[in-house]
Amino acid sequence: SQQGEEDPQALSIQEGENATMNCSYKTSINNLQWYRQNSGRGLVHLILIRSNEREKHSGRLRVTLDTSKKSSSLLITASRAADTASYFCAREHGHLSETSGSRLTFGEGTQLTVNP
Amino acid sequence: DVKVTQSSRYLVKRTGEKVFLECVQDMDHENMFWYRQDPGLGLRLIYFSYDVKMKEKGDIPEGYSVSREKKERFSLILESASTNQTSMYLCASSLSASASSYEQYFGPGTRLTVT
């Protein structure tokens, strides 16, 4: 399977603390993306990191990618109660066709709970 | 902003019924996707389409079919619904390979219950 592992499956922290979620994968990737899903809703794209990048920032989000270890991490700094959600990494690999984009393979997600 | 809409948020159908799930996007995206999401299994790709009238099987196409007659609309069809198709169904769209970013935009999901 090309699905990887996300770790931890669940994380509970206090507001103001940092949250770190990890993602590992098995095959080579074009890029890796992180998504967020609020309970019972669709996914929202957070950040994309390309295979030739090592670190990327967006607001309170920091994503790292280590292609030698086939792993990525998402750090949310100074967490807020509103950050409570499930977070998914998605590996982009291969191509749908010559003219289309690539397909994504999603992990099972990390459920983050930020307590006020 | 990109908007992906799905025809129903909640749907209850009986075993054996034919079920249509509709998805519409308003950003002229080439690619469209159908996933199902189940606890402990994450998102699994059912079918995708990279052009009008084009479709490709994903990881779990059995029991499903799709239709894409217009660029903005991608329909998922359960020919004869079964209880093991009770799930959350998510539609997504994205730009083509010529774009610099392949992020997918998701609809709000349809929670289907088959009794």
C-alpha cells in the first residue's frame, strides 16, 4: 500500500501549546500536502511542500519534509481552541495522465483537540 | 474562492436502490475526484476524472460508477446500494498538470446511510 502512517492518531493539548503531527510514507513523492477537516465537514488545504523543499511556513504552521526518511511533520504553534480538527497528510505521486494533475493518497489523520 | 458543492449533506437510502450523488465546481477545474471516508481508513479514492467524459478507477471502484457530461459536474452512482456503502462521500476538484499547485478543493461531504 502507498498509504503511510500518521502519528499520533490523537493529540490533546492546552491552548497556547504547540502541536506536532507526523506523517511517514513508503514511496517517492512529487509533493506532500496537509489538509484540515473540521468535524463532519470537507477538507481544507493548508500547505503544500515540494519534494525539493525542506521546510515551509504559513502563519502559525510550519511543515518539514525529510525525503531521505520519507517523513513530514506539521507544527502548529500557539494553538487555539479553533484549531481543534483532524489533520491529514496527502502524498502526491505519479500522474493521472499526461495532461492532468497527480493523484493524492491520504493518511488516516490525526485528531487534534485544543482545550481552552 | 473556489466552491465545490454537493447535492445533499445527509441521505438515507434502502438496500438495492440506485443512488446519485452530485458534485459541482465553479472554478473550471479539469480534475474531479470522489472519495469515501470511513473511521480508521482515512480517505479512499473511488473514481476520478481529468476531462469531460473521461474517467479512471481509483482504489475502490467496485459497486460504483461515475458520469462527467459537463466540466463542472461529476456524479457518483451507486447502482444498487448496499449497507457496506454507508459512509461519508467527499467530492474534490483541482487544476490540471499545467498549474503550479495541485491542491484539491473539497465539497462539504454527503453522509450516506443505507438501511
